Amino acid sequence: MGRLLIFFAALLALSAIGILVWWTWNKVNISIQRRNSVFEIEKEAHEKAKKDIKEDK
């Protein structure tokens, strides 16, 4: 009976650690994706501005 309780305690602890790692990675990944999308929008605006300047000349 004691071994079974130790097994379930270890299983619970490893599951909690796994969920914590997954949650942390998810937060980091979402932050990186948001930063990249903002960078892409800025890059597109910069390219459009360059194109407009070339057309004005």
C-alpha cells in the first residue's frame, strides 16, 4: 500500500512539474509570437514608406 501511495505522489509531482513547464513555455512562446507580429507590421509599414518615397521622387 505504501508503494502505491509513493507512486501516485511521484506521478502527481511529475505531472505538476510538466504542467508548470508547459505553461511557462506557452507564455514565453506567445510573447515571442506577439513581438514578431509587431515587428512584421513595423517592417511592412517601413517598406510601404520607402515605396511611397521612391514614387514621390
